[in-house]
Amino acid sequence: MTESVAALLRARGLRPRKRLGQNFLTDPVALDRIVAAADLAPSDLVVEVGAGVGTLTGPLAERAARVLALELDDGLVDILRERFSASPNVEIVHGDVLRLSLSDLVEGSYKVVGNLPYYITSAVLRRFLSGTPRPRLMVVTVQREVAERAVAEPGEMSLLAVSIQFYGHPSIVARIPAGAFYPVPKVDSAVMRIDIGEQPVVHLGEGIDEAEFFRVVRAGFSQKRKKLRNSLSAGLRFAPAEAEQALEQAGVDPGRRAETLSLQEWARVTQNVHALGRADR
């Protein structure tokens, strides 16, 4: 399939655009794994991010009720519109996934599937996980290292892992070698599935929103290898004694580091930071 994708682009006078992170997944086995991981039903609405030349769009359309294929590149949009002109359940959407309004695109339950450009992976994940409406499932191809960081457990947590696991359960479905893409990237990829609940995984408490939770988490991760007492103090502009108090009241040793905390511990820390902020500011 690599040769057919390359030939299709050449015939249109196109070439992969490095600026847009274009690496087209061409391996049939990998494409099948992605579609299988999405657990598609005949009633499903799928939002495909980065449809490219449609190698994944076709298999999705065979199984889902409707596919919204998002693509930014003008030349690829022309290819998609021509290729799926006779497919009534495929709608080609020309636009930037980071700028399009989700509420204007979809209503009700939907799933997200796609081969994400490496350079906007975190932004795209954040866009859907924290957006409205939120998908109930995401199956995305990402850089292998990103997938491994996303599924980390306390001890090796990162801001990315907390940001994803706050909303759902990520798992690695398959690992994909670089040779499965055209052009061949410098790193291997992985198919990551995120099962997303209607509500965040942890309860934050009355008066505390997601923005406040992530403000605390970002502060905790703002200084690598620093103790939480110091990173929270610097990131939140608390006095060290206040940061220590918030941590101790949450049952967290102030000498621990951010990567060791569970989501439940971050929630308790946020609750105590919130109480301090409300009382003292």
C-alpha cells in the first residue's frame, strides 16, 4: 500500500508535508488493529482526525453509521472528496482540529479515531478530553514513547499521564514499527485506546473545577526532581509552610516528588490547596 499512496500523491503533484507532520499509515495489519480497537457498531459516529488520503477512512466507513473525516491539507481534502464522493456516510471536514468547534461538529455520543501528527499529539488529546462534548472512546496512533508515558503508574507519572488518566483509562493496543508509514518516521508508534467515562475518574469536591486541579498538578510537575513542597510553593506562589500544610493535610509527604502521586492523591492535594486559597486570599 505504501507504493499506492506514494503514487497517488505524485499523480496529484503532492508530497508529504513535514511541517504538518504527515506520515501516512499504510500497513493493512496496523489499520485493521486500529479499527478493531474502536469496537465499532453500525450506529456509531466516528470523528477521524487527520484523514490523509483515506486509508483508515474507508474501513471506518464500512463499520460505522457516519464518519466525519477531518483534514487540514487542501490537496488531501480534494483527494478525500473525490475518493468518498459516493459514500453518503462520510463527510469530509476541511479544517484544523484544534480550532474547530466540537459542539458544532457532533451531538451526542461519538468516538475519535486517528493517526495523530506527533507535533500536536498532546494538544489534540487535550482538545477532546477536556472539550464538550467529550468522546466516549479514543483510538489514536501516537509516538510509542508518548503512549508508554500515558499509561504510566505512580512512580513514573507525568503531567501527560495525569491529564489523560483524569478522564479515562488508557491502554496500549499495538506497537507499530516506523516502516509501517510513508514516509518512514524516525521513531516507532503505538496504538493507544482511551476508554472515557461520563465523569472524571476522581471527584474533586464542591467548588473545585478541572482548571484548578490542573493548575495544582502543573505546579507540582513544574520543577523536575524537586520535592513537592518546593515545586508547589514556587508554582502556586504559596509560602513553603503553606505548601507543606496542604500536602500534610492531604496525607502526602512533602518530601515526595510529583511523579509518585496517584490521581486520588492529587485530588486531595487540590482540595487542601483550594481550602487554603479560599481562606487566606
